Amino acid sequence: MPSLFEPAPLGPLTLRNRIVKAATFEGATPGGLPTDRLVAFHRRIAAGGAALTTVAYLAIAPEGRTDAGCVLVSPDAVPGLRRLTDAVHAEGALAAAQIGHAGPVANAASNRAPSIAPVRMFNPLSLRFSRAATEYDIDRITADYRRAARRCVEAGFDSIEVHLGHNYLLSSFLSPKLNRRTDRWGGSLEHRARFARQVVLEVRDAVGREVAVTAKLNMADGYRGGLAIDESLQVARWLQDDGALDALELTGGSSLLNPMYLFRGDAPLPEFRRTLPWHLRGGFRLVGHRFLRSYPYEEAYFLDQARRFRDTLDLPLILLGGISRLDTAERAVAEGFAFVAMGRALLHDPELPSRWRDGSADASGCIHCNRCMPTIYTGTRCPVVDPRPGDRPLPHPPAPVA
């Protein structure tokens, strides 16, 4: 039976164990370029024992940034990204670059560029309309992915993760609700999946076989009319058959329509409201609960859905979602998942993998309050371990770590 802490293959790579730091935005690039703070964050993850740390969110085009504080994979970004990968490698870990285009999730006001979606639609995040992608846009963006992937290899990344989730651009094309096109990019599932498949193949061709290529795919969008699991399974089969991927990371939810489907646990409504412009706060007080819905937290909350992918695919799978206990991670590997990906648990304690291995802990102290979510605008932190003036009292005391 494979062990959580034995070396494991990811395409051409050998990871020192099966623990991956999932992509989370660190809020550490206010100028749109890598900073010392971003380097230090990922160095801590690597020193804490994870095998692979994923740097997010790296935009492939100016209008594809979530906002202006997001790193654009330009020549100017490469030296800072190289410092980051060198720091991670020095700690014995490997580095992955999550590349993507935010599409309808992009804040057009911050980016000073119209956001792009499958069809013209209103973007509640920037209070502007996204324009419909043209054939030229699709060709240009595909080329932008290729260019960004090669720059990430130049910057020393060992793996490239293509973002196909959360209703960012490629994910929005997969969604029946968001993609109402009638051309070859919309309608049937085969047409809606064409853009994502094209990009993944282009990225693989750009980087060759000495770098791992993975994708992060929604199993379900989490709202009525969105991508559902049966269609997602078919997309996953096509991605597997295309032969460009070394692994598939399974996720869910929509940054545009239902973000808490991904996070589960408490919805940080007061904290999120404070991040909005003053003139939007009153309205959010009335309707914010519809955007940040409440889902009870449970360990490995995506496991049941992910088992359907495991039973269908031969492609190595990365399990994400609510992994904060050692026995949960060990069970996932025993059940046939190649890797486990962790976000909030490692934000709370970057040294958790090492403490699991030496027996000094068996669970994360994360209490799933999700108050880390709104801190991305000022510098991502865990309010449990890094409280600041103005933070609300925690809803319940931190759980024992050992």
C-alpha cells in the first residue's frame, strides 16, 4: 500500500511525498510582481514538509487578472518567480505555477480592461459587463497560455497547473449556464470543452515532457444550470485521452456564483463586506448571504464525488477539499488518490506535514472559520494564528493540534 510519506511520481518528477500545497492567492503582490513576502510564504511551505507548493494566481493576459494586484506572467515577472522557485528548491521541495485567465471573474475596473466571457454578461464583481470572446480572443488567449507556460519554465517551475475551475474563463466555457454560444465553442459538451482541451494541449506542446502538466477541474459548479458531475466526468475522460496531463486536481464551486461550495464552513460575511467599496456595503448586508452561502464543514467533503472520477479514470488524481487530519490524508492515498492537496490547513500551519511525519500532530488547528478568505486583499493570513486589531472574536476556540 502506498505511503503518504514515500516518494511519488508526477509525470517526469519525483515528489518527496504525496502532500501538495493547493493554489491559494497570498495577496502578496500589490504591484503585480513577485515580492519578498511571496517568496517567504512559499519557502515556509517548502520548509514545512510539503512536496510541491503551487503559486497562484498567475495570469496569462492583462485582462485575465483577477485584479491589478495579480501577477501577470510577463518578462518582468520572471526574475522574481525565479527567486521563488530557487527558494523552494533550496528547501527540498518542488514548485508548480497555476496559470489561468480569470474571464468573467476578472475585476475589469481594477484591471482597466474589459473582462471576457463566453457571452456578454453582467459581472457583479466589477459592476460592469463582460464582453463575449471573439475568435480572435480565443486564438490570442491560447497563444498567451503557451507563452506564459514557457516563461514559467524559464522561471524554474517544475510543474504547470492549468486552471479549469471556479468559472474562470476556461471553466465558464464548460458551464451550460454561462456558455450560451451557438458557434463551435458552445452548445454541446464537446463544443463547450473545446477551448479547455485546446489550451491544455498547447501548454503541453510548449513545455515538452520534462515538466509536469496538471489541470484543476470542477467536478461540479455548485449552482443550478452549471457544469454537473456527469458532464465533468466526460470532460475528464477527454482530457485523459488527449494525453497532455500528468494528473488532474479535482475541485468545485464558482468564484462568480457560489464560492462557498469550494470552501465549506463558516461564511465570513462581515469581513467580506468590509472589503467592498462603501457604496456596496449596504446592499451586501441585505443579499450577501445569497453569494456566500452556508455549507457545513466536514472532512474530505469532495471525497464522494472524487471517487467517481477515481473509478472512471486511469489518470493520477489529486484530492482537494477539507483535508486537515493525518488519517484523512492516509485514507485518500490508500483509496488510490495519487496526492492530497491542502490549502487552509497549511495556511494555518505550514509545518503540518513535518509534524505529521514526526508524530507531533495528527490534525490541523484550522477551525474552518474562513476568515482567511477576505484577507487576500491586504495579505493572506490565518486570523487564528495571526490575529490583528479589528478582527472579530473567533466563533469557537482553536481545536487541539495534537
